[in-house]
Amino acid sequence: MNIVILAAGLGKRMHSDLPKVLHPLAGKPLLAHVIATAQRLKPGVVCIVYGHGGERVRETIAQRGLVWARQEPQLGTGHALAQALPHLDAGVPTLVLYGDVPLTRAETLEALCRAAGKGVALLTVELDDPHGYGRIVRSRGAVKRIVEEKDATKAERALREVNTGVMVLPTARLKAWLTGLKNRNAQKEYYLTDVVAAAVADKVPVSSAVPLAAWETLGVNSKVQLAELERIFQRQTAATLMRDGVTLADPARIDVRGNLACGRDVAIDANCVFEGEVVLGDGVSVGANCVLRDVKVSAGTRIEPFCHLQETDIGARCRVGPYARLRPGTTLAEEVHIGNFVEVKASRIAARSKANHLSYVGDSIVGRDVNIGAGTITCNYDGANKHRTIIEDRVHIGSDTQLVAPVTIGAGSTTAAGSTIYRDVPPGGLVLTKAEQIFKPGWKRPVKQKK
């Protein structure tokens, strides 16, 4: 099939300079969700009709295999579809989607395509409050036309079956139908919905299909609606996770803004955010208020509350946090402990090593069974360039040590508390830097001056 995604709208009610279809839902643009669903149907052509926002939309959605058609000026949905005609294969049907309707399931669209056969098929839904939607007008059960609310009679406005805009059309007939559209309506636009009446006049069968849930058809026209769809998306994601065996402390307080893959017996506490590609192995637990972005966590590891982890690979049976930050390029082997207020950046830490308190480890290679005392800092930046610190196996770093890179601490050595190490340390000894301790009897502390 051909798939055309109409994405040219202005989005006035968003009150934003960002094109409406680029506003994020679950961490990616609305339009990206629609494209992903379209590609699951394996179409021959995916054509995006864009307009408002111009090249910004194309630059943001930089995917191969898409065809772009610009609508300028924007004269309605019928006019928008006409811009895509040169790119469509006339021998297969065309499915019309919308860049601001992100939650329609691929299974629903497959059912709609089956319903169409060689004719027209509309995705419709019955709403308790159909205000703002075009109504489906039937005669003896058959669809006859769609009337927009602004052009509907009182009786037509009382109808509850509404047009979602999603439809399947026979491409070979589209040119004639679109050419015949008139803009004699309240909006002075060329409505795509008017092709239904043209199809009926040409005796082309018009059928309909309904989604499993009404939320599949909801569009975004305001920040309020965007927030409502965000919660719907997250509720559906949480339900899927729990069906797959994940324990969620509160399904209403989890945000997945990418892909989250979980093993068996994973537990996630409240208010956690998962971005990009996150993999949690068997038995992993994630404490409350954590943010994980592009992270892999191996089996049995415990992430304590209030941790921020990004582009990190964490081994099995580790303990991280609380209040830890792991920055891009960090790799932890098995049974590593990273404690409260410890930051690790672009470093490899080998098995069973620990940095339990108030430390910064950057651009470092840390061996096995190392203990890094509280307040330790790897001084990796000289104001112009980054340098590497190497801490070999079984080293003990005393509290409040500064390791001035580039520097290597040999295997089995110990640094005394409060040392500043700026030369390589041989294996197996104690290194300390001393300053004379001076006592001044009777010295008085400064007194705060009165204003």
C-alpha cells in the first residue's frame, strides 16, 4: 500500500514556535510515533505532507525511505493529500494517517485495510461527547457522507459516530475525487472527507472499522491534550510491563521514553524515568526517583533511589547509590559498589571495587578489589586536556586523596588520607604527602562586623 501522513498543520492552540507534529510524546516527536506505526505495515511508499515548520520537520525526522511533499499554502486536508499524488502507486490503495494522532495501533490499521477491499474504508468511533468532530451520516446502515461539525445541521450534530480522519482510499480514483473538491464550507477549505460522498456517487463501496479503544484515535491540538495522551501511553506501557512480570510500585508513576526491556523478577519503584534504550537483567531492582538513559544493568544489581545513570554498562550484583551519578562511557564489572554522592565518568571499574562516599572518578581505569575512600578526586582535567588515572588491583585510596592525572597507582599500594599524588606510585607500598602542622596559641577567630 501507499501511506500518506498529513503533517502540515499549524497547531495554533499549542501556543508554541515548535511545529505541532514535533512536540514530544514519550520522548520522541508525535510524527515519529506515526511513522513507526506506518512502517510496521511494510508499505511501498510512506509520504509525509509537511508545511508549517518547513524544513525543521524534515531535519528532525531524518529517516531514510521517506518521501516528502510540501503543502504551501495549507488549504485543507483534501488539498494536502493532493500534494502527495505524484509519489503514489496508483495500483495499490492509500492509507491516510495524521502526524498528530500518535497512538493508533498497527493491528487496528490492518483491520481497516481488510475492511476496505477495493473500496473506501473509514476508521470511526462513537463518542459520548462528539463535539469538534465530523459526523458519519448513514442511510440504512451504509455510510453516505461525512459532515464537519461547523457545517452540520442540529440533527447531524446529535450523531455520536464520528470520523477519525484515518481512511483507506483507492488510489486510482483519488485524482478525480480530489480535483472535484469544493471549498464551499465554513472553513473555506478543501475537505478530504468530501471524497466519501464522491465515492458513494460513483457507487464505490464505503465500509468502516472501529478501534479496540477510543484513545487510539485521539489527536493533539493543545498542551492539555498532549499531556492526556502522554498518560494514556504510559498507562499502556505500564500494563504491558506488568503483564510481562515486572513489579511496579505504582503503575501511574513510571515514564518510559524509549524502549525498556526487562528480565524476570525486575522491580521498579515510583517516579522512575527510562529514556533511550534501557535493559534491566533478571532480579534487578530500581529505587524511587531514578533516571536511566541508554543503560544496561546486569542480573541481581540494585539501583538505590535518586540515581542518574547515562550511557553506562553495569555488571551483575552491583550496588549503585543512593544519589549516585554514572556518566557516559562508564563500565562497572560484577559486584562493584558505587555509593552516595559518587560520580563516575568515562571509566572502567573492575570486579568488587568500591567507591562508597563522596568521590569523583573520571577518565580512569580501576582494577579489582580497590577501595576508594571518601572525598577522593581524580583530577583529570588540566584546563585544556583530559588525562587518565590508572589504579591497579587491590589498591587502597585513603580518604580525601587527590590523584593528579596522568598517574598510575601500582598494585597493592595504599595512599594516605589527605594526600595529593602527582607522580606514579610503585606497587606494594604506602605513599603520603606531608605538610608541617603549625600551632599558634591564643589565635582569635575573626568576628563578624556589625553593620
